[in-house]
Amino acid sequence: MNTNETALSIVALGGVNEIGKNMYVLRYDDDIIVIDCGSKFPDETLLGIDLIIPDISYLLENQDKVRALIVTHGHEDHIGGIPYILKQLNMPIYGTRLTLGLIEIKLKEHGLLGSTDLITIDSESQLKLGTISLSFFRTNHSIPDCVGIVFNTPEGAVVHTGDFKFDLTPVNEEHPDLYRMAEIGKNGVLALLSESTNAERPGFTPSERLVGAHIEEAFIKAQQKIFISTFASNVHRLQQVVDAAEKTGRKVALLGRSMVNVASIASDLGYLHIPESMLIEANEVNNYAPHEIVVLCTGSQGEPMAALSRLASSNHRQVEIQPGDTVILAATSIPGNERNVSRIVDNLFQLGANVIYGSASVTGMHVSGHASQEEMKLMLAFMKPRYFIPIHGEFRMLHQHRLLAELMGVAKDNIFIVNNGDVVDIRNQEARQTRKITNGNTLVDGLGIGDVGTIVLRDRKLLSEDGILIVVITLSKMDGKILSGPDIISRGFVYVRESEGLIDEVSRITVKTISELQGKNIMAWGIYKQSIKESVGNYLYTHTKRRPIILPLIIQV
């Protein structure tokens, strides 16, 4: 960046026009602060990909200027990319106690805990990072210990809300700091970055406390074991399950690694209170009568390897769902997961379970952790920003949030809907959006970070659709004569024993192609392979209308 051109920049590296993978950057001259570092799961087009994380090319180009990573809260879409990013760019991480506790688990798994500087903050903390001063304010969400951030720069104050809602009767009694938000707005906000997830929903988001009453009612009615699946990070929900279990005299077993990890960290830090002797191991469930058991498990989004999916397919080693057991899905399906959830619900009914599922407004078993329209208006009323940047949402959500901001008095020309890679520059308190930086997705596949690109994904797609045909042939190094083969190996294309005519013709075409090249005195093996791929590929498409990957293997003896 040319610092003669601009002093303050806001850069979106992830979280715009998508759900997940949140990352934003604030830069004033030579000081860069990163906000959140999330991940998201791939869709069905990204075959074999485990995770998607932000592209940090911009940060790597300016790594000597990166002062810190500030994390607003502990959800995966805000912390999931941290261990992968730290392998490329080490930087101190600031977060609240629970947030850092969840990050520590990830860093231990990746062997990074000893080399990472973790600094605890709370809503009262104040920091000075280069030319930028930071303060915080407490917000509500579906996980405890969430904060919004105020960046005080020489240009003015920039506010990032994090994910939020206004829950005035929170389960943990940690109320949103309305006075502090009003004070921030009174002191003047140059730019507000505010989340947009529920911008299409009118009204207010209900309090999490309402869910507790519905959970307790279901527990009282249940005659046998209870299985309840929710997001592991929703510590408030976990507490309400524990409270209902205590009132109805049930023991609690935890299934799923993330559920066990979060419950352990939250209990150790004092965010989750489980009475002594209530918690039992999964292998102890059968030691108790069915009406004495609650199983709290992961898998509310239909994840194939999660605990609920294995229970629904009777594939869990320690616990079984029996006819008459109650299964509660205390979560709403994230868009794209509906098919997997429906399959699990069908399997649960086939097992004879009583299943409580569907719309949260009908079951009462879930409320959103995100602000609805009236709460978004309230945040805008508190902050009274000169400039507004809606973040954290798909484009239709950002657009709706822009309309709300206009209703609240923000000038239309002062609202910027950005895409990932867009930069909003502010100098002399005048903002403009005229440039972009290189930005995309970084794909994680196993231990590889960013080593799977478009060509690899295209090949995987072809393999999944049309399979592969391997042509193995042995040639003499002396005169190029065919010593053995061609041997044809098919995987995912045709069954060789039932397609002998097709395979014989592929062999004939291969021999003919090599003979023609030898007749022209061409001995370059690269040309041999390309010619075999073209001639065999044309034949196969003509006769099967399929295009398998063709892999010629030429062995020289």
C-alpha cells in the first residue's frame, strides 16, 4: 500500500458474501491488526477438501507490519483457521478466556502451543498496538465471552461488532453493555463493521433462556433415554441441558470429541457448572435405567462422522438408541445441510425413537445467536457511524443490512458493500472503495495447506464422474518394439470382464497409435502418451459418451 495515498484501510479477507471463514484487516500506515481467523467446510464441488481458510497473501507480503490477531469469540468460523495460518505467519493472539481456551485445544493438536503468544483480554481491556489503541465492549451470542472491538486510530474510531444479539435475560447473567455502546457512539464512530447474518429476519431474536423451559418440559415427558444434539460451542445450551437433567434426576453422558473438549474447557474455566457425580462416561450408560440417562452429542447438522449420525445408523460402539427413546435436535439446519439432517431424522424414526426436530419456532428447542433487524437497528442507533460496512453474511443479507442502515440515517453513499479482497480507504475522514488486493480461498486437504488447486479439483471431479483408465505398455529401449501389453486397468469407468470388446478395441488403438508414431521415427515418450490419450479418449467418448481420465504408463526395458 502507498501510505502517501491513504492512512487508514479496512480490508476484507473472508466472511463477505459467505457464511464462515471470517477475517478482516485494519491497517493504519505501517500497523496491521487482523480480526478473527475462521474456517468453513467445503461444499460438494470441493472433492476431498477438509477445510477452507482465508487467503493471507496480503498479510504475508506485509508480515513485518502485522501486530496481532484479535479474536471476537470462539466459534469455528472465527477461530478454525488459526492453526493453519500460524504455520505461515506467527503473531500474538488476543482473546477472552473461553476463546483462548478453545484456541489452545487446536494449537496443542497442531504442536503450536509452545510457540504462540496468547494474551487474555476482557470487555474492560485496553491495548496499544503501534499507532492504534483498542478497547472492547461485551456482547451476547450463542457462546460466552464475546466482545466487540473499538479501534481508535488518528483518523477516528472504527468499530467491529463481532457476532452479536441483544439478549436482555442471558443464561449466564452477562448482559450486553448497552451503556458502553452508547458511550462509544457518543464519542463518535467513523466506521462501523456490523454482522448481517439475520438481516432478513424482522423483529428481535428471542432470548436463549426461553429454550431452557422447552428442554425441561421435554425431559419431564420423556420415559426412556434422552439424546439431545446441539452445537458443542453453545455453552449456554449445554448448561440448560445440565440444569434440566438435574431437575429430572438424570445422569449426563457426552458423545463427540468437540462436545467433550468444549465441556471440559468450559467447566475448567467456570463457564459450565455440572454437579458432581452427574457426568458419566459413554460406556457407563447401560449401567443405568433408561429414564436416568441424558446423552448430549454432536451432529445436529447431519455430519456423517459425528455422534448423532453414528447413533442413527446403529453404528456407535458404546450407546444405542432403542424404541421409545427421545431424540432432540436443538439446532436449526445450516443452509446446505438439510439433506443430511433429513436422512438422520428418517433413520431415527426407523429405530422407533420419538424425534423432536424441525423449525425452532415450532419446537422451541433453538434460538439464533444472531441479531435480527430491530437489534441491528439498535446497534446502528448506539454507534451512529459516519460510514457503514455490513459484514458476515451472503450478499442478500448485506444488502438488507444496508437498507436498515439507510433507515437509521446513514447516507447511502457512505455505505460500502465489499467483496473479499476489497479495500475501503479512509484519509482525512473521507472514505472510498477503489481498489482490491489478491484474495481467494486456501484449501486444506489433510496435512496440505493450499497445495490443492483448480487442476487437482478438476481431476477429482472427473474421477468421481467418469473414473480412470490406465494403459500400461512395455517397450524395448533399444528399438521401441512392444514387449508386453497393452494392459488395460479400469477403476470407476467400466467393469473389465463385462466390457471385453471395448477393452480389446482400446488395446488395438493403443498399438496402432504407437506403430504410426514409430513409422514417423518419433521416439519421444511424452508424444506417445499424449497421442494415446487423444486417440483412446476420442474412441471412448464416441462409444460411451464418457470422458474418463486416461493415464498411459510406458515402461522402458
